[in-house]
Amino acid sequence: MSIYSRDYMRDPGSPLDRLRQPSRWSPIGWIIAISVAWFVVDYFFLRSQGLHLGFLSWETLKTGQVWRLFSHPFTHEVPFTALFSLLVLFFVGRLFGAFADSGLILRLFLTGALLGGLVQVLVSAVVPPLSAPIMGAGTGVAAMIGYLGRKVPFEQIRLLLFFVIPVTFKVRTLFLIVLCLNAVLAIWQLAGGPPSRGALGSLAALGIGFLMVKHPSLGLPAVRILRDEGSRLSSPKRKPAKKQKKPKPGSFVSQDIDSILDKINEEGFQSLTDEERAVLEKGSQKLSKRLDKGERNS
């Protein structure tokens, strides 16, 4: 793969340009758009007719309404919870975009939502005090946070406290907050407290994301297929790869640098060895000199 055909080397255009072209939206953009559209239809039209089609519970699942496994991550009870969940999703997804491809983001979100939802309803069938409808993007976001908590625990992530105050956390801190908060809610519910919509499912999703760093096969087969299809849809069609020629002396994009960029795209910058970082830094300096020289000549 040439360096100039990579997503992060292409001209992204202005935000307005990307908004006008849905084919260039990220998976996070699509999840947010679908969630907002469904919330408007569900909250303002369906519920006024007495229809509650989005949430997931043991009662709905045992009657054969399996489609709720796919609708509950996009369903939110009130505007506040929708705004909060989608804002967290936006900031977590923005950090993901720095080191992971769009397929991984989509796979984690859907795997966490599906498996987290299943865990919640199946356990609630056995332990009635934990019975509560589950809805919202929380389980999918929890899976993403679990993955980040193991993959890049010391990276910084910025969130908006009370929607206006920017607060910066280490990913490890955010992981522990989500873990402890949902554990406390689940224990409180077992002790007779108010029902929590998805605390147990979020704990399960957090663990799934954490484990998928070393065991990526934990993702659902259907999600893996969707990831592969999404990668083909979001990437330009390329001709079959030809045998690589030995780079000319003085060429910037050597096979070493290209393989290092592939590794960053798949495993993150933190996976590089000191030697690979040195090679990448040297290549970066060389590219900067070439660009400066081209500007002077023009």
C-alpha cells in the first residue's frame, strides 16, 4: 500500500464537505446519525402511540423479538441520556481514530452492544433483582473503553463535564471510573436499589473489549463479516497488488517505512520498537526536507 493511498495521507476536506458526502463519514458519525434519527422517530412519534420498539429485555427476547438486539444500542430513554451517551461516544471514537481503522471501531461497538445486551437479559432472567430493560449506546461505548484501557492506558482523552467543562483523563482512569460505577450500580440493584438500565451489560462489554486486545476472535462472526464489508466500502477500489520493486536510492517510501505504517494502522503507535521509531523519525525528517525544497522551487 502506498503511503499516499492511506486514509491519513488523503486530503480530508472541510467538515462541511464531509457532511455533504455520507460515504466519507466515519462509523462514529453513522452511529450518531442513526441514533439521533431513531430517537426523533421513537421519542416523538412511536411512544405517543404507546409503542416501545427499541429497548431490550428478557420478556421481549423470549417472545421472539430478536431484532431488539440490534435496535437497543440506538435507543435512548430521554434527551439527556442520548446527549450524554453520544458525546462520550464521539470523544472515545476520536481517540480511536488516531490509531485504529474504522472496521475495528464498528466491530467493537456492535460486539459490545450485542454481547453486553445478551448478558444483561440472560442474567436478569435468573436473578430477578437485576431485571430491567436495556437501551442506549452505553454497552458499545463500554467495549471501546475496555479495549482502549488495555491497549493505550496512558493516552489522554478529553471529555466535557456537565457538557461544558473540558476535562482530560488518562484512558486508564476512564476505564476504572466506568468499571467502578457500573459495579456499584449492579451491587446496589441486587441490594434492592432502583433498577439500572444496563449496568451488568456494560460490565460485560467492558470485559469483552479488554479481552479483544489479545483475543480478537472474541468478536461475533457476523460483526467480522460486517467489518470486512465496511472496509471494502470505505476504501477505494485498488487493482491487484503487483510485485513490489526495489525502491530507488533516495526514495522516501521504502518497504521498511511502509511496513511500519501498516503496523501502526493495525496495532497502534505504541506497538513500535525503538528501532522502528528511529526509522520512522528518519523518514519523517527526509519527507519534511523534500517538502521544504519543493516549496522553495515553486
